[in-house]
Amino acid sequence: MRRWQLQEAKAKLSEVVKSSQEEGPQEISVRGEPAAVVLSAADYDRLRRKRQKLTIDAFLRRSAAVKVDLELERDRSPARSVDL
């Protein structure tokens, strides 16, 4: 990532933007400390995309567990008595 001093970035803004599109994010520093990053619109969109949220049901249907044949039985023993 190329680092630009703020004064240089202001003077060469079009070059900073072009570099962000061709080379990736461009860092802008103020008094030698990182202050901002210029991203291309494509990089920004990629970061903003929300990941698809899966329910547990959908997750399991997509997993390798789909191929496992399970035979589950419910425990039919009576509930234990509890003194309250």
C-alpha cells in the first residue's frame, strides 16, 4: 500500500484515485501517522457486501452431514420426580 502525505494527496488527488483503482488501497498520512485510506469503488463495494446469513436449518442442508443417515430415537422413560 502506497503512503501519501496529506499535502501531496491533495495536490495529486486524481493520481491517488487512479492508483487506488490500479494498485489497491492508498494510505494518506497526517504528520507521519496513518489518517485515511482511499479505496476504489470496487474494493469498497466488496467490503460492504453483506454475507448471506444462514439459519441452522439451511447450514445443515448445505453441509456434508446431509449424506449421513441418522436414526434418532427419543428417550421414552418417564421424567424423574423432583421435590420442590
